[in-house]
Amino acid sequence: MRYFFYGTLMDSDVRAWILGERIGRKVLAAAILPGHRRVYLRDRSYPVVVPARGHAVEGLLAEGLDRRAVARLAAFESDEYIAANRAIRLLDGVTVLARVFVASRLAYLSEREWDVGTWQRLYKRKFARRHKAPFGGPGGRMA
């Protein structure tokens, strides 16, 4: 199954921690989710995608995740998300179907656009401490 990552899973440290070192450090294909916007969840440091005509979200397409990685991915996502199939466009123009975690009815959205660089600078270290993850700030692994 294919998955489209557009939020904290775009960070290689987070991917390795959630999916396992072997899978999480793979080079993934750059891809685009058309017809959606990426916004912060209200009072959270992480995003969700919502339908929005004329918008598109850049992210990464992952293929070939094993059952263990898919189970870890599902456990990582909260009830603010549901997995849905969406058409994803690769940079060469090819369109494929992938699972995307989109906003559930429990998600409280903000209007603020989210980007991974800002998250890495402002929130990654706090995320690592809160989750006892073995990495630090924007530069990657903690010593």
C-alpha cells in the first residue's frame, strides 16, 4: 500500500522512529496532493490536510510499507485523523492512489498554513522530549 506523508512524517528522524530505521530512512518520492490545503490543527504543532479547490500540498509518497510499519503508523495518528484514499501526483505527472491521513470530525482546524521547516525549527525538539524520541532539533539526532 502507498502512503502520502505531508506533516511531521516528512522529517526523516520522525519517519525512522515511527516506521523503523530500515523503512523510515528510505528515499521517498516527492509528490503532490492536489485539491487540498495543509493547516495546523488548532492548539497543536502538527498539521492536517483539508479539501480546498485550487490548492495543492507537497509531500512524500511511501510505497511497500510492511504490516509492522503500517500498524505503527496507524498507532501514531490520533483520532483527529482518518485514513482515506486520495489521488497523488508524482513530479513526472503520473497519478497514483495512496492512503492519506485527513481531518476527522474530531479535528479542530486553524486557518494557519503549516510547513515542515517551521515545525523543525520551532517544535521538533519539544516533540522529541514529549514522545521520548531519540532525536533533537532541526539538525537531526541528539548526541
